Amino acid sequence: MKKLLYAFLFLLPLIACRETTRTSEANRFTLAGKTNNMPDGTVLYLTVIRTNMIVDSVVVQNNAFRLDGQLVSSPTYFYLHTKDMSGFKPLWIESAEMTFDASQTTFNDARISGSKTQDELEICLARMKPAASDEAIENIAMAFIREYPDSRVSASMLAGYAPEWGRSKVGELYERFTVANKDSEDGRIVSKYLRLNREHSVGDRYDDVEMKDTNGKASRLSDKLGRVTLLEFWASWCGPCRKQNPDLLRTYKKYQKHGFEIFAVSLDFSADDWKKAISSDSLIWHHVSDLKGRNSTAGIIYGINTIPDNFLIDQNGVIIGTCLWGKELDIAIEKALDLK
């Protein structure tokens, strides 16, 4: 089963590119916090959601802490967490004096004040809380985006949902955005999606992609096609992807001699983590990545919103299957190679 990767971007700890390299005193912030029964010496980490990069840390003393910093861009979406993630709170930090109050509640339910964007996130989450289905949550998300076209929460959600909602719906919502929201990092991600995405289905011809391999050399899908080719999307940090790798390795060894190839696109940011995973899992097929995470050009072209994901391509360049693993993949390969 495919695991959710992007649909709830505004909730999940994924990845974030900085909007600009410019900083100024106007982007300074403070976050004064109170906790409840948290042992002295507990370290809290401030991590950028889009890059999953820790940018600061602070030690709790007497159930209090204070973070002072300067944002690359305001607002920016972070999560504040303990090392073991038992304490975890997503928050939008703005250039302001903010407070984090968990003195009367759990860390995860802390009340945050001082950030207009965080207030908007709380409004959205409160509306979603009673929803009984994914469809209901998505409808609430769309309604929120229409009501708050200037909110970074809206831009973040639309960037997360884009591959699932499709170009028509995404385009309609994007056009409602203010100029500033369109120019935000998430706004630019949505724009890139609208520009590059192709809605691939079984029976469609594949679209070529080119990225660098593990040696830094440009590699094109069209140059690596076999009689049957699996275009695979994965990442070193994706647990379900890694669990699939032993079966995929078995399949590759079984059919490679008959003309089966795999072209694996990684949604990693770290070249070291990517290469280490390839070596650790003994993955002996073609690997490429532009190290842009969910903003991977190939991922956008193919509308990837969950990983692992894949497309099976025949010798004529036609997609003959999607989301295939295990015995189901073996059967499709054998049929395409006419092995039975």
C-alpha cells in the first residue's frame, strides 16, 4: 500500500527550500516557551519542515525555554520537537515575539501566539478535526484555500495536494492567490507543478526525464530503457520504499537477463544518504536524483504524491502498469516480455 507523502504537507515533517538568501533585522523572532513536567536538560530542536533540517536547539530549564533567531524568510514552517519525537509541535514562525504555552497541557497541544499564520493553521485544523473521511478533509482544505488566498497555509496545502488534485483544480485555486503568495516558496512549487506536470495513465506514452546519477553524470531515462523498464520513485528516508527493495532486487535479478531494467528516481536531499541507501540495500540498477526532495522535476512531471511509486514501460515507450510490486509486478513483466 502506498504511504501518504504529500497530501498533508502542512501537517507532516517533510522538506523546505529557503525562499531567499536575503536576511534582515526585520526577520528576527523570539519564541518564549513554557512546558509542563518536562525534565531539566531536555533538548528541544527547531527543524524546517520542508528540508527536515535542524536549524536551532534549546535546553529546557524549570519548564521554560527561549529561542531567539533570524528567519531567512518570514513566515517559515517549522516543527519543534524532542529528540525522540515524543514532543512534537508544527508551528509557523514569523518575525515577531511569539509564545509557546504548554504549561497546562501536553507539549503537542501547546497554545502558540504571536503568529498570524499559525492562527490560520489552527483555524484550518479545527475545521478538519471533526471530518470523518479523507474526502471531507480535502473539501475543507479547498474551502480554506478559497477563503484565505493570501495565507501561506493555503500555499503549503495546495503544494502538498497538487499531485492528488490535478492541474485543473490546482490551477483554479492557484489563480486566487495573491501575488505575494504566488511568489512564496510553496507558490512557486505549485507554479512549477502546473508548468511541468503530465497526468500519466496506463496506455499513455512515457515522458523522458534527465538527472544526474550517483557519479554526477547526466542520465536520461530514454537512454536506459530495456525491453521492459520500471520507472521507480523512492527515497532513502522512506521506510516503505526500503522494505520493498529486497523484493525489487529479487525481481531485477530474475528478469534483467531478459531485458528488464529499472530507472530509479530518488526524492532525496542528501547525496550521502542516497548513496548510502543504494549501497546498503545492494541496489544494482540505474539511479538518478536532482536532490530536490518533493520538488524533484521528475516527481512533478509524473505527479508523484506518495512513495514508493512506479510506472512500468514497455519496449514501445507505453506505460503498461503503475504501482506494481511483488507478484503483481512479476506477472506484468512476464506478460510484457512474453515469457509464458
